[in-house]
Amino acid sequence: LERGEMMWRTPLLLYTRLTLLSSLLFPASSFAAFRPPSATRIASSSMSMSSGTSPKKVAILGGGISGLSTASQLLSRHKQSGQSYELEVTVFDTGRLRPGGRCSSRLVGDKPPVVKNQQPQRRACDDDGLQAKNQDGNNMTPQNIHKALLANTNQQGNNDSMARVLNSCGAIDHAAQIVSVPTLDDNSGDMDHFQSQVDEWLKSDVLESFPEGSVCELLDGGEGSSNKLRLEPLQGDMYYGKGGMGNIPLVMRDYCSSFNGFGENYTGQSFRIAQDVWVSPSNGVKYIGNRNRDDNNNSDDDDGGLQWELRAGNKSLGKYHNLVISHNGKCADRIMSRTPAKAFHSLLRTKFAPYVPQWGGREMTLNSIYSLVFAVKSDDASPISKVVSNLCNQDKNDVYTIMIKNEPTLRLLSCNSLKHHHAQNPNSKSNIEIYTLLSSPIFGKQFKGPQENLPLDLQEKVVMKMLSNLENSFKLEQGDVSNSVVDLKLQLWGAAVPMNTWSSSSSSNVGGVDGFVYDATYGVGAAGDWILDPSIAGAWESGRRLADWMLKHHEESDKKKGGEWSVGLPDLTNNSNNKEENGKFVPSRVALESGIGSIPPSPNSTFEFPTSSNDGQSQRRQGGGGRGRGGGRGRGRGRGGRGGRNGRGGGGRNSNRARSNNDRTSQTVS
């Protein structure tokens, strides 16, 4: 937070020094017209601001694509409309170095986090010259893999970031890999605005197009084929961030900062972003507003309509008129759990699973994905690049990204060295190739661990399984890849890609606008790929639509009652016979197929919904049973009632029961 506020302290410090100097050299009246900036806000003679009115303050939790899109649209639309009120937008992001969320990159010179009082994870087999053994006692971890993992835990004396191979070659995309413009269904509108943004980014060298044939699917050769493997190019326009996917949010951040004008350049907007700030999940968000205020958001209070107070630990992060939740997972759920916005909070409840039933599920479902970045060293070309070259010897095109279709535990392999044109050391006779390998969601769930502190034993097991399965996928000998690894970094994206999206039927009441959630009563909204489409495009478009609606609500609040401005909220009352009439979660088939988000559809799709999920939905809708708290079973239509510790919940119209594990399948990963 201190780093994020440095840009505000400089003008205040300058003002203080000028004021002190003026008191010595000039009469007090000489500086009567000079006033200190408030969040870089200085009155402009070219714009008539309403005197005596406090600025509209908006807090955005999450500095990913949806959060930055919301901020940029709020600022740009406010400036274009020439409103008399001032607007302050603050983004709070948990990223240690930069914003971006899942759209981020590792850059040259990035330093690892400083871990205080870290307990060493050494074992008896960690002595030099010995190989580490996994917990199953069968697979031996090669020494090169084991040393690279130890380096990641800050246990080696020399952990200089520039001494690491991964930190010295170039940009590395370790999460989101592809930008595309999906086609939405008729009820969700179009992506014309995002297409225009993509065109602008291409012109300004923010994005670069994947060359034709550089994104392929890896499949087995099939019966009757002389080749064991085959590569099939994936069709459709696809892009990536030039200089790294993390360049996209950096450009968006800089665009927002451009609204921080001074003097005559001030047009009524200000922006700040606070990095490495964790809003406390338990008590970090508090509703302080008056829910009985009138439709124009006025009240008799002296707070000027402020409704939300944010805190990080014991430190206050300020009070705001509006709050935007632009991230998901358990933190978003906990942050809003103690607020009066119950309908809004109900949509943030999260389930973690590699799939959803065909009817979509009851709540937001996120998968978990392992991201393994590894560097291989070879005298000529790595075993991976040799296989790829042999498969595409006729096309002679570089293959940047491979969607792995012949191995259920893996989903994607991307060569950062080719994509981002890593320079090789001219004084070295060997080449370094850096790859990003993404697991399948089923693999991520089976080997899921504590995201922020993966045990060393688990890391060894996951790394060796992923590399071994990669060798199997490429029909290589065991050890061909793992023995040539010189550096690696393993990361678990515990809350990775939405498997379903929230589709609200309230769009008919708001002129066809959907793709976001907004509770006008409490002034809180949500944007993200889980509401529109599980992709960068979906996150960007969701933030844009939410920002437009929030400004429209503020500027035209006299045309409707406060609650009528709400969008996408579920009905938590018992007045409706059909709960889905206000919205439902729908499965994202493309995301379920790829496991890594919405990309151009595959002609080799083999995904099928688990049959047990369909049966579970049928039982739920007919019987509505379920376990009550404490192990009791509930009966009746809808959700099961809350049973006592050994009792049964209240009855419904029939006595069908739904097993608590209806949505589970027996899928396992070898």
C-alpha cells in the first residue's frame, strides 16, 4: 500500500515545502489560490466543478483484467460525459509486483518474495549426492529437479534472481496464454467493443497475432497411420501479449493513470492502484451506509453517501460510495459474507471441481490447474523441439503452443522462447528453451495442496508426474525431458478457470444488458469472466458493462427507484415457484473441454458430461433432497431442510432423496 501511495505523497510533500517557504518570503495572501491536491486532484479553470460536493469514490477489489477494465471504463466515460461531479477510482490488488491476476508474466530480474522465519523443508535424503524419494517410495527424483525445487524454497545460500535461468532469458507466461474474441449466445450480447480494443492493441504493439499454424493440437496418429503422433493446427484468430501476457494489464493500468491530470489538465478524474494489499477476508469490508437513503443516494448522514469501509488488518483503506468485486474464490466469498448484501453474496459462494453437471450446478465452480515452467538445456535442440520439428517438417512453421489431446493429465504446452524471441547467449554452445506446461483440472484436483506453501514432497511428485506424462505424450523415453531440466518453477492456480457462468434473466428488464451483477441497494457490483465468458475477453467485457451501468445509475437515478437498478441478483425469497427465472449457472462447454478457458472450439472435441451429474440434477429437481446440517437429511422440493445432528429436515411434497455425492464421478488420474 505504501508503494501504491508514493505517487500521492510527492505532490503533498511539495505543497508542504512551498507553503513553508512562502510563509518566510511572501505575504500569506500570495498563496491564497494554491491548495493541496487531494489524490492528485487540482481544480481546473477549464472545467466547471460543482463547489462543495465531495468526489464520487469507487473501490475495486482485484487488479486483473475485469478490475482494470471497470476502472478504465469508469474514468473514460466520466470524462467523455463531462459530469460536474468528480470521480476517484482506487484499485486494490494482491499482486506483489504488478497487477494482472491470471493474465501475468514473469519478467527478467523479478525477485522472489522475502520469506521471514521460514522453516526449512529438509529431510534425511536431502544431503548432497543423494536423490530424493517421493512419498510413494517408488519414483526417484533426479538431482537436477530436486535442486531446482530447493532453490524455489529460498533454502540455498545463493538465490540471486539473476542467477536463475528462468529470470534471465525473457518474458514467461505462466498462466493465461491466448487472447481470442469468442462468439456469445444471443442473450449475452456481442463482443464488438472488445474486438475494437483488440484492434487498437494490435496497432499499438500491445498484442501480437499467433502466426498461422503456430497453435496446434497434439493427437495420437490413430489406427492405420504410420505416424505415432500428429499435429493439427487450431483455426481462428488468436493473439498473445507482446513482451508477455502481463503487458496487457500494465498497459491498462497506465491508461487509467493517464487521467491523473494536474492544473489545467485536470478533468475531474483521479486513479490510484495499491499493490500487494490484502483486504482482510474476515473484517476487511464493512457496510456503513444507510440502506434507507433516497433514490438519489442522499441521506441525512454527514457521510456524503459513503457506503463501504475497507481495511487491511488494523489499517483503514478508506471509505467509498461504491464497491466492485472483480475477483473470485474463497476470499471474495468471505469478504462479502458479513455484509447485508445477501443476494449479491450468494453468487460469490464457490465450489472447486474439474467439471460441472450438464444443468450448470448451483454455484460458481472453479477448477484448479498446475503451472510448471521449466528450462531445458541442449547442445542442438531439446527432445521436445525435435519431435515438433519432425511432425511439421512440411509446413516449416514454428509451433508456439500445443493443446495436448492425447494425455488426460495435461492440457497445454507453450514455448516461451519461441513466442517471446528469447535471445540465446552467443558465447554458449548450448541452447536454452523455456516451456510452460499446464495440467488438466482433474490432475490439479487430485494433487491439490496449500496454494501459498506447497510441501516439497508434493512439489516433487507433481513435477515428476507432469514431466513423465509429457514424455509419454510425445512418445519420448523416460528421462529425455526431466534429465535435461536446468531450472523450474511450479505454481498451483487453486482458483483458476470458471467451469460455469452466471446467466441472469434480468437482462429483459434493463434493455438487454447482462454480463455483470449489480446491487443498487448497497452500491456493490461484480465483474469477471465467471459472469460472461471464461476468457480474457469475457473479463474485459464484463468490467466494461458494469462500469457503464454504474455511471448510468448515478446520472439517471431519478428515473427509477433504487432497487430497480439492480442487475443479475438471484431471488432468495420463497415467493417464486421457479428459482431460475432470475438467473442460473450454465456450463461453459469450451472451458470444460480445454480446461484452461475459452479458446477457439476444437474439431477434435471428445468432452462428455458425467452421466451421474445428470441423474443428480433429476433427483434434485424432483425430490429436492439433501443433507441437512449435522448429517441430517432434508426432504421436499428445492433444497433439503436443515436436520438436527441425527435428525431429518422438514418434509416437502414427495419423499425422493438426493444423495450428497450425486455430482461426483469416479474419475481418477494415474
